[in-house]
Amino acid sequence: MGITKTAGFSTETNEMADILKALGHPARLEIVKILMGLPTCVCGDIVEILPLAQSTVSKHLSELKKVGIIKGTIKGNNICYCLDEKIILKIQNFINLVQTCCIKSSECC
């Protein structure tokens, strides 16, 4: 299997690709939705909400944290997670850019 080439693209493009790839799994999207709906950080509740094993949820949380979508802080024996506002803003700006482009080129297809 070939290696994905990323060297020819900007750091910003590669970063957004990693973020969108991390969001490309239903469990991760559900985790983001859970975190969006709560006013504070979540410590252990995610495992209770999702129909997945604790180890599977931990892997998904790790993937989201790796690209910066969520951040975690250690509180006692728990890690509490919340969304990283900076990354969410980057995603929002990218979607807005795509939307603006689509509006401009609505006569295309």
C-alpha cells in the first residue's frame, strides 16, 4: 500500500485534513456532540452514554485529542474532556470558506 503524500501541501491544509479525518467516524462525531451539549468538561460519562467498550471510547478520545479537537485535564483518577475552542473555530472558518465558495459558484453545476 502506498504512503499518503502530504509534503506538497501547506501545513494548514494537512492540519485540516487530519482534523476532518478524525471527525470521519460516527463514534467521534457522537463524542463531539456530547461535549457540545454539556456546559462543563466530562470526566467519565462518555463511556456510559455510548454503546462502546471503555477501551474503544478511550481510543476515540485519544484520536480526537491527538488532532486537538478536544483537550483533557487530569482531575484525581479521571481525565476530564472538553472541546478546544481554537480548533472548533478553525473548523468553522473552513466550513464558512467552503460555503462562501459554493454560494459564489452556484451557477457552476
